[in-house]
Amino acid sequence: MTVVSVSMPEELLERIDEFSEEHGYTGRSEVIREASRNLLGEFEDKKLEGRELMGVVTVVFDYETTSVEEKMMHLRHEHEDLVASNFHSHVGGHHCMELFVLEGSLENISTFVGKIRATKDTLTVDYSVLPVDDFGPLADMK
């Protein structure tokens, strides 16, 4: 097995070590391998390929980190054909929440979520994806 060196903040490494111990992993390498497999497999759902999808992406970041808000604005404009709606709100004391409603292909939604995840200083990125044609009576109207 190949050995890989990864840089990460000390607090994240501590959380990984705690998680490993609490959940019976053999060590941090096993946790990182499983997390990597899960991340890489997220958008490999064959039943979603080739279908029109709706995605909802929620991003939380510190209010004082203006570079994140700028990056969100650039992504919204760069992917204007994918972003059906966008909402910005202040939550808690020093946090912003950016909510994106997307409509498009699995590949395009995956690319968009990947770019958001790669944005430095985001605190959380959460998303869900659903086929547009799975909405019962609404699907019959097409």
C-alpha cells in the first residue's frame, strides 16, 4: 500500500483520532481511506445518471471571512445555467449561510458541489440531490 502525506489542521487530526478510537478503527489511515471512498462514491449513483436533477446545497461560513462570500458569488455567476435560486442569510453571531437550489445533470451538480467544498474557510457544506421526475403527480404533468 502506498503511503501518502497529508497536511491538515491539528484540530482536525485530533477529531480524526478521537473518531477512530470511539468507533473501533485501527487508526487514522483507516478513517481517511473510508472517508475517501465515501466522498468519491457520492455521485456515482447509477440511478441518477442521465436524469434531470434538483440539488440543494447549504454552505455555512464565518461572517468575517469575506473571501468565501466572494467565491460563492463567483460560483453563482459561473454556473448561472445550473443555479435556479440562491439565498443568503446571517445565522448565529458571526456566521453566514448560503443556500443554492440547483437544477441540472449529475455531472454539473457534482462539479458545483466540488468547487464549493474546495473553497477555503467554509465551515460546513451539506447537500441533497433528487430526480425532478420523482415528484409523483408533478411527474405526470410533463
